[in-house]
Amino acid sequence: MFMLEKLPLTLTILLADFNNPDGYLIFEAMAELGLQQQVHLPTSDNGATIDHVYVDQSLQNVATDVIDTYCSDHAATILLLNLELFH
């Protein structure tokens, strides 16, 4: 957490495997940093959302998807960004 607070970034994207299905404290901490969770589907075989994607709340054209991998208990999490935002 402290590292994110110190970085002089204008755009932050954080992708992580938190292995914490009850992520309320994580959501709260990320919100304090101006980051919003983008994954709203289960990412594990047991139906929990344990893989998270957080982006700056200012990003509007962001989408995520979850795809079963068949070789892991985690699904693949995909982040789609509109690259025109970065021109």
C-alpha cells in the first residue's frame, strides 16, 4: 500500500490474486487510493472473486472478462482498455 501512495503516477492499474473472497478491507483500502475494482464475476472454481483488477476511478472505458482455463482453479482475468485514451 505505502508504495502506491509514494509513486508519482497519473494512471494506476493494479492486477492481483488476493485469495481473499471477503475483500471488503481490500476494496476500502483501494478506494482510499482512488482505485475501483473492475472484476464482478467469480474467478475461482469455488465461485469466489479472488482475482482483482483495480484502475483509477477516472478511467471510464474499461472492461474486464473472465475465461475458464481448465488447468487451474483460477480463471484468466482479462482487462480491456481503450487505447485512444493514451494518445
